[in-house]
Amino acid sequence: MGVTLRSEGVRGPRIDLWSGLVVLCALMLLAPLIAVFIGVFQPTQEWQHLVSTVLSGYLLNTLILVLGVSLVSILFALPTAWFVATYEFPTRRFWKWALVMPLAVPTFASAFTYFDVLEWSIPLIIKVRQMWGFDASQWVERLIRYGMLILLLSSVLYPYLYLGLRSAFSKQQGVYFEAGRMLGKRPSSIFRRIALPMARPTLIAGLSLIVMEVVNEYGAVNLFGVPTLTEGIFRTWFGLGDRASGLRLAVIVVVIVFVILAVEVWQRNRLRYVEGAQANFTHRRVRLQWRGAWGVVLCCALPVIVGFVFPVLRLGYWAVVATEGFNFAVFFKQALTSLTLASITALLLSLVAFFLAFSVRVHRHSQVCKLVQASTLGYAIPSVVTAIGVMALLGGIDQLLSDLSLSLVLSGSLFAISFAYMVRFMTVAYQPLNASMQGVCSTLHEASRTLGQGNWQSLIRIHWPLLRVHVLACATLVFIDIMKELPLTLVLRPSDFETLATFAFGFAKEGYIYDCALPSLLIIALGVWGLLVIERWVDKEARQSC
């Protein structure tokens, strides 16, 4: 494929090695999604039957979870972010970071700890059946099952919304908050009339992330028996063996996600505000009396208890109970496997993201920038869709190699999993590095070019020393995401390969609920460590920028 680019310092279009590498990386990241759309045109006789029987149920269940989780996440994130940003009360600094900790808990691990609540509700369901009949008991059972699923998903996903709202309330509206107080307005009135309307773009952006995570969810919905679109892809692809219908379901999921992204971009552009030079002024927090302070503390404690404390304590108890007879040799083997794969992939992915971010800045070619930006949208695509795209792509390559009498098999290998992780989580590393790259003075690169240094020398000698801490921080983020990833690994793993996530999920599916505790706790511990490291890094950057 020939690509014509105009690089800095070049008077005419030419093809060079650097441009070729950038385009090749971007196309490799886009290839799985392209394979999914190509697979839609494969013939299938089961699609009409699927549309007429279960597709409407998949769509309805997905919509119910999206609306329910969005609403409960707002109830968890909005008041806590406002309280932490606006008021001064005992233990405020503790709740500031404690409210982020549920993000370290995988949704499937939280589902393990709440699953038997359905058994606790059996006496109630029986009583309803005796009083109002079978249909009423079915409605009550569904209400409890869907309600518990919505609650546990919201309790671990609301930090996506909380982090953005906390930043918006504490910095973006500081000068307006002070102006409202000078006019005699109460904090509650300032919240309704100023803070909340101005935080709407942040609210919509956070909800978009939560909605994409709900659409992507597999482990929790599978344990609770709620068939969503992602669950339907697994059933169609692996249960019925109908790959063409599975690909069509995957395209439906992709279309839904991109509609959500389009709405988010439209709302963000529509609700743009012009801020003055004092827009980042941090307002003085209002000190609460002890009665009001206790109410705020209880409000902050509720989502932390539901999303972090209860799951961790229950998993800890199960881990102690399951110590006798637990196969620690197999556990340490799976832990080492997960840590090795996640570490290598996260570091390699962050280096590729660093290269792409630098390349976009150096070339400043519109076509290259658009191609790279499109290739880094993998996080918006559900994991199972990415996995299916990688499987379809590498399966086609395997077939081509087989026709050429080559015995190399890519699908079903560790390469396939690592490649899928890179496609899925490239956004996590690229976006922060691209933003950090903008902070590096452009004159440094221009000075190196004036001195006769090429792009590679500028990348290694200037940008790498300045941004290596950022690269490692992004690698930490990607590492945590890979450790928590479940559906992608379930689809692509070799038959004798397990990560901590699949190891724990396998125990739970087989009914050995206590044995899933230790691998789940290790994933949570690594997540907490990663969040604390990143929080410390962010605080350090903030102090240096002041």
C-alpha cells in the first residue's frame, strides 16, 4: 500500500519508512474491526430465526441494564462528588480516594459475592406465588435479579462518573461558586443553578463510559442469567456454532456503541462553555457542622461499602475457608502467567502508543492523524467484538498459510490474546500520552531537526526522557485493565491457558464459589495498587505544574 505524506522539512510528497510504520500499526489495530464488518456478509440460515425469537429480548435486557446502571451510578457519583469537592468535613481526604477504590473490583468478582442474594429471596418469591400466583412470583424474581445486577454493576462503575464530576466541581466552577456565595446563594442553590448545568458535558462523558462498560459486560450477566447482546454473541457463536449470526450481533453492538459516542460528542460540542482566566480557581470549601457532616459521611460510605468493602470482606472470608485443600501450586502458576502476559503486553502497548502519539505530532498530516485516531478507538468496542474480530482475522490468515503449506497457527495462541489486548486497550495509553506530548515544547523537536537529528534521535533523546514516567503510568493502567479482562480472554485463550480472571470465573461457573476468592482478591489488590500509584503520580504532576 502506497501512502503519500508530507513530513516536516520536506518540500514534496514522499514515502519513507517512518510513515510506513505508522500506517502499518494503525491498519493492524483496525483490521479486527474490519474483519467483523466483512463477516456480516457471510450466508446464514439461522439469522431470521434468531431475529424472530431472541433478538428483541437481548436488546430489551441491554436497554434495561443501561438505563438502570446509569441512574444508580448518578445517584452514587453526583452527590458524593459534590460533597467531596464543596464541603469540608471529617475524613474528607479519606473519602476522596476511597470513593475511587470500587473501580479496582472486577464486575464478575462483585457478582460472585452478591449472587446468593437470589437464594435469600426464595421465601419471599414463594409467598408471592401463594398469594398472587405464578406470574406475579416470576415478576418479583426478575425484579430482584435485575435489581441486584444493576446495583452491583453501578457500585463498581460509578467511579468513571465520580472522577470527572469531582474535578468539574472542584476546579471548573470555582470562581462561579464564589460569585454565587457573594450574592447570598446557598450551596444547594448554587448546585442546582450553576454547578450541575455546567457539569452536564462531564456527566454525559462519564455516563458514556459506563454505558459502554455495561454493553461490554459478560461475567456478571452470565452469572445472573440475564441475556444481553454480549451474552447473545457467546451463545450464538459458541453454543450454536453460528459464526455469521454472531458477527451480525457484534455489528449491532458496534453500531449501538458508536451511536452513544456520537451523542456524547454532539452534546459536548453543543454544551461548550467559555471560561475566563479564573475558571480554574479553586473555591473555598464550606465547613459543615457535625450533624450535616455525619450525613455526608454516610452518603460517601454507602457506595464504598456496596462496591468495595462488602465484596472484599466476603472474598477474604471465602479465601480463609478455602485455604484447606486449595491447590496453591496451580494458583501461583496462573498468577505468574497472568502477571507475565499483562506486564509484557502493557509495556509493549504503551511503547507503540508513545510511537503513534509522537508520529501524529511530527507529521501533522490530516490523513495519518485520522487513521491513527480511528485505530485507537478499540476501547469503545466491546471486548467480545474485538475478540471475534481477531479470531476472524487470524483464522483467515491461518487458512491462507495452510494453503501455502505453512504450519504456523496464529489463532488460539498467546499472540492472538496479546494482539487483542493491544487493539482493545490502545486508547487507554494513547490518549494520555497524546495529551502529554502536547506539553512538550515543539521547539525542542525543531531544534533537533535543525541540528541534523532525525525523528528517531528526537524520539529517543528528547521525548523519551521527558515522558518515560508517563509511559510507565499508562502501562500501569493497561496492566490493571488486562488483569481484569474476562470475555476477550475466554474467547481467545488456548485450551490449556488460564489467567486469574478466567481461573476465578471457571471456579464460580463450576460451583466452587469459595475457590474463586483468592484469584479475585489478587486482581483487586493489583487494581488498588495501580490506582494508588496513578493517584500519587497525578498529585505529583499537579504539584509540579503549580
